[in-house]
Amino acid sequence: MSKTHWKKLFNPNYMGAYSFEENEQKELRIKSIKVEKVTGRDKKAEDCAVIYFEGKEKPLICNKTNAKAIAHLTGSDYIEDWVGVVIRLVVKEVRAFGDVVDAVRVDLKKVTQPKKEKPVFDETSSNWSKAIEAVKSGAYSVEAFTAKYTLTKSALAKLKAAANEAV
């Protein structure tokens, strides 16, 4: 039987330790990070960084500890580079405000990032003729196309033939 944390009764707008079942971890993909006014229990509003996730999960107010962890995991101090990254959230006991409390923390163990599927590019693509011209002129290489797109066998053969014409 699942237990209900008392803080859930107040339906907060943001995720907290009370949003997790015992020993639960959440792996979530970052959708955006925004600075917005957040009103605390003391009714004072302050600007906070808020992380929004893909799906129906509530947003997380991002403190400095979690921001540093995400920067470490992504290898970037820039929040624009965090979008699309999957992070693992856990609950840990921390010292805060002269007490020991449960807090949401970003786990520093990397989450295996699911591979993003490359879009298919072939003779039916709207920019196909431009692609052939770019390869013929040497402005774009076949390798650049294969890095960015999934090519059908016939499309790959035609791009390689266009590259050979350029030589």
C-alpha cells in the first residue's frame, strides 16, 4: 500500500522530495529551463530557475547544487546545452536550515542517453536536388550527410556518384 506525504495535500506546483515514492528514482528529459517568479510558503515571490521536463512531470525549482550537477553531467555551464538531456533525480537527506531534510538531487551518475534517430534523407526529400548540387560543388561532403541523416542505399549511391563527378 502506497503512503501519501502530507505535502501532497497542498498540491504544490513544483516537484519536491514528496513527489517520490520510497527509494524511487526518476529519469527525465529536460525540455526547458526558465527563470520565473516563485512564491514560497512565506508568500514572498523571488526569481528562481525552473526546469521543465518532457511529459507530465511537475517542474523542478533548480537550486545551485542541482545546477552544478547538471553542468558537470553535460560538460557545459550553459543552460541551452542542457535541453534534451536525460537526468536522474533521487531523494537524499541533506542539512538545511539547521535541520536534516529530504531534498531532490540530480544523481551524478550519467544516464545513458537514448540515441536520437536521424531523419531519413533521400530522393523524395524536398532539398534533394540542392543536396546533389552541394556535393557536386564540394560545398558539402557525403560524410556530412551520413552524419546528419539516415540515407537509403540508392540515395547514398547517388550522393557518392555526385561526389565522384566533382573530382
